[in-house]
Amino acid sequence: MQIKRLDPGPFQLKDQVVSINRVTKVVKGGKNLSFSALVVVGDPEQGVVGFATGKAKEVPSAIRKGIEAAKKNLRKIPRYQNTIPHKVLGHYGAGQVLLKPASEGTGVIAGGPVRAILQAAGVQNVVAKSLGTTNPHNVIRATMEALGQLRERKLPAETPGAAAEEPPSR
């Protein structure tokens, strides 16, 4: 499945750091210390979201690299009013994420990485459950995979033939 790349220029992107990991590489002279940052960027108004990891010797550099990489990885998320169009289950590795549409006023009921993605995408009412692993990398990828399965849903007045059909009377 080929995903169309979006240009980050016209969007008002907000970034959020999901996790920072200290990693070491053992070499002949000892241990090389560096940092890995998992970052989510998105424009809630436009329903655009992306994620990436950045690696560097210092934390701010890793975050900056992650943000730049995430801007190249943006994806448009279909929304229906202030929620998602339908229920969906995303898988990645040992991670599974279940997303269910919710009524107005529910808010984003989700944990850590899933919440970051959904808020960055501008989804205001949704119930999410993370199943399986708690590894933020796999959970984010499973969430993005679930959001990629979403299909547009039209308002009842927009569907062809909706005005012609009347509900059966009892």
C-alpha cells in the first residue's frame, strides 16, 4: 500500500515527545552513550499526524532529529465529526490497539502513546485499548496501522438516495 506523502509546509504542526531512551554501544574503548527519542507531530485542525525516532549524543538533538523525520512521515486521518468513522483493530509486532468511536463529550480515553497520536490527529472523542505489548514503538506503529485502516464515512444527508428513502413506518 503506497501512502501519499504530505508536504509539512501548510500545516500548523505541534510536536510531542512520547519516549526518550538512553542507549549504549559497547566498543573497544568502553561504552558510547547516546539517546533515542520517539516523537509524534500533528495538526489537530487538519487531521494530519506522523511519528519518527531521532538518535543523537544529546537529548535535544535527538528530539530535533525525530521532529524533522516525523514531518517527512505525515499521514491524513479520516474523521467523522469529532471521532473516528468506525471501530478498528491495528496490529504491529506483539502490539495491538483497539480504537472505538465515542459520543460527543467522551474525550480521548487512551493511554500514553495512543493518546499522543490521537490528540495530534485531532480526534476528540474516542475510546482506545492497548492490548499486548507496552513497548511505545510497537504501540505507536499499531495505532498508525489502525488509523490507516479507517475509511471515510459521510454524513447521512451526503449519501446519495438518503433523501429519497424514508424510514419504514410502523
